[in-house]
Amino acid sequence: MATHRVKLPVTIHRARLGPVEFKVIRPARPPVRAVLVDRDRYVDTLLDQDAAKLIGGLWTVAASSPRSLVHIPMRGNRAPDHAQPEAGTRQLDLVLLHHSLQFAPARWKELRARLGPGRPRTVILPVPAPVRGGEPAGDEEARHHRENRDLFHQHLHAETLFMTGSAKVFRATAHRFLDIARYGPGHVAAPPRNPHFCTQFHAADGVLGDAREIHIEYRDRWSPHG
């Protein structure tokens, strides 16, 4: 149940590829303290509180915008202190999209190059009540049913991770980022200091189809330039 609503500033971009016009939604202020790292067997996400709130909000936008691509630029960000990507890894941008859009990731580089400055807009989002500890049992059981189609699929193209899913699975998992924002700072600051607070999209969750696991970790220590 939604407890209140928040305003999320975004920019709306439109560009054509042949006869088809695509709508791309970006945050008005892309997250600065956020990195998405391709570690081959899994994807690693490191965030501060503001970035976790923002991405959780954009996850909700993706649930309600089936005809749009939600683009979160972050591949140029500096990683937090003591977490520089190892050799052989690479940082990525993130695109969220509904499976019905049937957008080919191979065309993303061309579409991205055609995006202008966009038009500012404010999206009003419901903020769900905290659900730390997992989703309702009924939803979890349904996800493990063999005919479940509410799954995330991933593609990697042009230094961008594409998360493709249904409105239901985006809506049901946005809280994982919001939980990082709600509980991460207090957990890390509480004595004795424990700097690790995380959640993840795990293979056993019943939300991943053709997709690698995603580790999401709160980080409070970033360099002054990152």
C-alpha cells in the first residue's frame, strides 16, 4: 500500500529509427554516486542513498511506462573508495524496458546518438510501504510456477545493460533499491560499524529468466570527485 507520493524530475526524449519513434526517459539529474559493474558471472551495483532512491523511483517508472525506454546513465561514474573495478571488468549504463516494446538492443547505440536535450517533466510516484524481508508468500509462490512469464531478461550492448521485464516484475522489485536507501545508512552507521549492507536479485528468487544475478550494495564512502 502506498504511504505517500514523491516527485521525480525526468527528461523526455524522442527519436526516430526509420518509421518508428521511440520515447526515452532519463533522470533530470543522473546519479553520480552509482556504478554498475559487469563482473562476468554477475552484475555488481554500488549506490549511495540518493542513487538508490532515484533508481528505485525509475524502476517504478518503468513499470508504468510500457512504451518507453528508461535510460540511467552511469558508466562514466567514479567507483567508491576501495572499490575500483578490477582488470577485465567494465562499467555499464542501465536501460529498463517492458518486454512488449520489442526493442532490439543492437539498435541502442544508434538511438542514443539521436537523443537531444529532451523536455523536462515531473513524474509523481507512489512510495510503497517498506517490505523488507521479502514479498508476500503468494507472489513468491507464483513466481516459481513453471509458466511464470513475469521474469527479467538481460541483454548487453553498447556498454549498456538492458533489463527487460513485465510491469508486474518491475513493480514488485522496486523496493529492493528503496530498501537500500531506507536501511543502508542506519545499518552502516550503527555500532559496531558494519560497512556492508546489500540485497540482490538471486537466481532462486523466481524473478530472473535469461539473466545474471545482480548484487546491490550501499556505500557511504566515495571520493570527493565521485
